[in-house]
Amino acid sequence: MRLLIIDGQGGGIGSRLVSALAPCLPADCVVVCVGTNVIATNAMLKAGGRMGATGENAVRYNAARADLILGPIGIILANAMLGEITPAMASAVSGSDAVKILIPSAKCSVYLAGAQPCTLEESLKSAVSLALREIGRLRGAKP
């Protein structure tokens, strides 16, 4: 099972996802942390990520190989995060066959109709819960 956590800017959301998920994951889960910049990648590695890479090609390469992708909603939006998400990155993530668990953020000027507003902490808890449920489902589906 391959989990991909993607973040940009300072890596705050990605690092919090890594630190919350790492202690709960089965031994056969590989977590790959990819930042749009080296600061984001280093933040995720410092939080407990064991593998990391940086940049557009890293996002494209790893999105194609992931079973589960987590990160802020901006990772599927071209030019989000002050332009750090290239159109190729957004396309690679949104086009990946992996299940995607995204953290909403008003900073990207995207609002999800029907979604209840909540704090970042509540969104992160929900994302971790969804990820663990999905990991169990995916592990059960594979021989």
C-alpha cells in the first residue's frame, strides 16, 4: 500500500497529516511525502515521513503509483498555493486512480456546497479517519 502526502508552502498541513497517520499505519504502508518546494518536503520528513521528494516531476511520478493521496484541496487546482501547483501537478493528482482525501481551504477560493464549515483541526481528524478506513478497505480488497 502506497500513501502519497502532498503539500506546498511551508508544509504545515502535510506535516500534520504525517504525524497523525504515521503511528496508526500498518507495517506494509509506504508513506511518500512530496512537497512543491523543499521547505514543505522537509517539514513532512521532520514530522516522521521516511521518504520524500520535491517538485513537479515528483508529484507526477508518485501520483501515478499511489493507492491513496492526501493533501490540501489546492493539489488538484492548477496555479493554487500562490502558483506552486502547476497545471501538470494538478492534472497528475486529479487524474490518478488513487483515492484522494483533501483538506478544504478557503485560501484556494474554493467552497464546497453542502460541506459544513469546520476548523483545520477538525478537517485533519476527519482526513486521518477517512484515510485509515480507506487503507483497511484497500488492504481487504487485495490478496
